[in-house]
Amino acid sequence: MSQNQLLFTPGTLWERLKQQTEYALECGALQPIPTEYEFVQQDNIRFLVRILSNLSRKDDAKKQQKKKKTETGKDFNPFLPYEQDLFVADISKTHLCLLNKYNVVDNHLLIVTREFEEQENLLNLQDFQALGCCMGEFDGLAFYNAGKVAGASQRHKHLQMIPLPMALDGERIPIERAIATATFDNGIGVTSEFSFRHALVKLDSGWINSPVDCAGEILASYFALLKAVGIEDSDEKTGKQSGNYTGLTDIHLKNNICRGEWHSPSLEVSVPKSCYNLLVTREWMLVVSRSHESFQSISVNSLGFAGALLVKNQEQMKIIKEHKPLNILRDVGN
């Protein structure tokens, strides 16, 4: 596991992120999308709902991507090559950090693979090594939108991370009270406050201090969560198994990874049957399986399951208030 050495100096990422944000704003490479927000309470969760003040920037970007696809016959990939003015830092030989060009949240970091991998692919050891390195630099919420139905807007594999708290006048993460009520069986937790399919594990917060060496344990927990929500790692078209974790006990899986006997799935066969959202903090990791990309006109990604929703206008805000956030999450979950 130590083969994927860090390429940045620990303790420097947060300053690099702030410096590059300032520069990218000045040169126009970073195009923040302004929002206002309010809180919508349901049960024990105070949902943070942002409403866009200006969607034209992102709409224009989508039009440009469609134009490039028409001209080239290929999907536009903003990460290969990436925009130099958005570059934050090299993490490892396999990953680097970029600014989210059209950010809603300040200091929104993208953790991107250097070579193209599909966003629907399973996360692997190198992904969790890179993620752990970044999470050790500042307190944040990391997430992964695994597939279009889960809210992914780009095909190139990337994890994302935002600093905490999610709002200065709100809780650190809106769902943390619900997470605190979880009950555990063999290390896998669920909370009665979520009516959608989910699974949770607690993490030893010390993993971020040795992210390269501890990534195997986090990877094993990730696989256990996928298994708990019914997501297997077989390719529907070929029926092949990637990583061969199905049927293994959590202990056997963890031992195999730590001994180096488990290999990262190949790109050909590493697509699970279902889309899902992954949320990771220093203390816990949550997986939610997905069945629908949106509720009526409202798209939902991983942040929705953290208790933060995004709407385009007052009409969509009205839908959230009428139908209630947890009911919406239950509908798009599985």
C-alpha cells in the first residue's frame, strides 16, 4: 500500500486551496454560483436548502459541453486535460486536486484520477488513499456520486470534498443528529430516522493520520456497506466479478486487502449493478442506494442525503416544503 506515495507536503493543502481559490477568482477561471438559503425542519433534521440566484453560468457551460460533443463526437471531459488555473495540488501518482469550477459552496475540492476512469466504477485502494490524505488536511465532508442516477454530472471519476460546517449558522452536518441515533449489528449501522435504504459504519478518526496505510481498512468497510444495501460488484452485461468480495466475511475481506491479496478492480468489470451515494467524514461513512435521479424537477446528489438540497427557483422550494425533504429522499433512494 505504501507504493502510492504522497506528492504534497502534509499540512499545506488548506493554504493551497485558499490561495488557488483567490487566484482563480481573480483570473475568472472560478465561476461561483451565488445562492441564498433557508432551513426546512422535518423531524429531527434541520435541512439546509439553497436556492440559486444565478443559474446562467452553469447552463452556459452545459451548452458549451454539448456543442463540443457535437463537434468532436466525444463527451467533453473537463478533467483531461484539466484547466491549469483550477489546479490545487498533486496528491499522489494516481490523483490530483482541482477546484470545482462552478461551485455553490466555498472551497469545494475535487479529487480526480489522473487517468480516465468511469464515474460508475467502484472506488479502489488508491481512491481511499487520496481521500484520506485530503481529509487529514482539514475537517470536511467527502462524497461520491456513483453514476448519473446518483447525481454525477461528469463521467471522469472524481470524489468531492467541502469544508465543515456546511453553514455558519447551522449544524456541522444537518444529518448528524440522525447519525447519532444509529444502532449497529456486526459493525453495520442503520437509523430509524431514515426511511430509505442505507448503511453506516463508524471510522477510527486516526485513519486520516496514516491514510496510505489505513486505506485498506476503509476500503473493506466501503465494500461491506455496498453489500449491506444490496449492491454487488458484478457487471450486468458480462456477469463477471470485480474484486471478488461478494460472499467474503468482513474480516476475511479486510485481511485480504491488508495482506495485499486483493487487487483493485479492472476498468472493464468494476461497474456495480446499482447507483449509490457515498458520504465520508473523519468519524463515519454512509452509503445510500439510488433508484431515481430526481424528485419531480429537483435533482438530488450525495449532499441531499447529508441534509443539504439545492433548488433552482421558488417553485422547487415550494415542492420541498410541501412534500418534505425526508419523503423526497425516500422517493429517490431505493
